[in-house]
Amino acid sequence: MPDPEIRLFTLEEAEAVLPEIRTVLNRLRGQKKKVELLEDQKAVEQLTWLQPDGSVSPKAGDAIVRIERQQLKEAKMFTDLLKRVSDLGAQLKDLDAGLLDFFAMRGDELVLLCWRDGEERIAYWHDLESGFQGRRPIEEF
């Protein structure tokens, strides 16, 4: 019997949350880009103010602090979106690929319904050990 903390889905229930999952994934990707851009901006700012001894000039402080504050804000938004995916009952496996799993029961076996962004519906499942490489057609579910 699965852990009572695990949310179990039927195929229909998992597919019902896909529209919101798609929206959240797109927002997550946008947030990731914002965080990465701010990290690049911070690095450029630090290089701009780099002194011969390897330290960063104190004059760079205001700009770097401003960037760091924005980074914290964007990172919080990213974390909130990750939590939303979790609250929907999905497990995000790979953000760039848009790969998600949903716990389900196949008879008395705990398995994962597997979906990848770009797929119209959930067309695959796999056992807990095999992962993405072991995906099997949903018709075998």
C-alpha cells in the first residue's frame, strides 16, 4: 500500500490537471530565465568594478545589492511555482524537457503516469525504478 501522503491519480484525473500544468511550466521556464539573466548581470557588474587585487570596488555595492534583491524576488516566484506543481500532485522531473510524473495504481502496484510537455495527453507510464527510459504505452496500463 502506498504512503498515505502520496496523492494517487487515475489517468483521467492526471489529464485534467494538464492545462494548468502547462501554464505553470511556461511560467517556471520564464522565471528560470529571469534568475539566470540576473546572475549574468551581477557577474558583469562585478567584472566592471573588478580591481587589480581581485576585489570588487565598494562603488559597485548599490548596483550589486539591487540585483541581488531582484534575484531573491525572482527566485521566490520560481519556488512558489514549483510548489504549485507539487500542490497539483505532479512530480517535476526535468523542467527543460517539461517532464512530469503522477503516482497511480496499476492493480496493486504503485507506478507513475509519465507526461512530457508537447504531448497532447498522458500516453505513457513506468514503474518506480525504470524512469523515463522505461516508459511503456498507456494501453499497457
